[in-house]
Amino acid sequence: MTPAEQRLREQLEEQLRLNEWLYEQLERQRAMNAELRRAVADLARAFQESLAAAVEAGEAGDLAAIRRLTRANQQHWQHYLQQIVTAASRATGADAPPPATPFKDGE
């Protein structure tokens, strides 16, 4: 195998490694996006339920129920925000791509 063919082979192997890494990152992003969508859907559901209960309590003049709902809402928001922060922190902790092999002979 000539030196030029060897370099081409090494470059091809490097490209294959990079393609594999990119595919893994794509799959990881898809999984995180699904997790974030679930968290946002849960948050929206909880908010709608809480809003309906608060309206009902407000119309009934039940201040104690409104206070309970407000506290529960706060806890739900904290829980869902924590889910989002956890998922986002996994996104920023991505592994670096595999190191490139240095070019030889002044390339």
C-alpha cells in the first residue's frame, strides 16, 4: 500500500469514527427531546388541572382551597423545572467527538 493510499485509508477510518459519533449524538438528542416533550406535556396537564381547580375554588369563595392549590402549583412547577434542568444538563454534558488524527507529511 502506497503512503497516499495509507493516508486515504486513515482518513476514511477517521470519517467512519466521526460518523458513528455523530449518529450516537443524534440518538442522544432524540431521547432528550422526547424526555423534554414528556416533561412539558406533564407540566401543561398539571397546570390545566390546577387552573380548573383554582377557578372552581375561587367561584366557591374557598380561600383555603386556593391557598392549597397555590402551594401545590408551586411544588409542581419546581418538580417539572427540575426535570427540564436535568434533561438540559445532560444535553450540555455531551462527550467530545473523537480526536482527529494529525495530518502527516505537511498535509
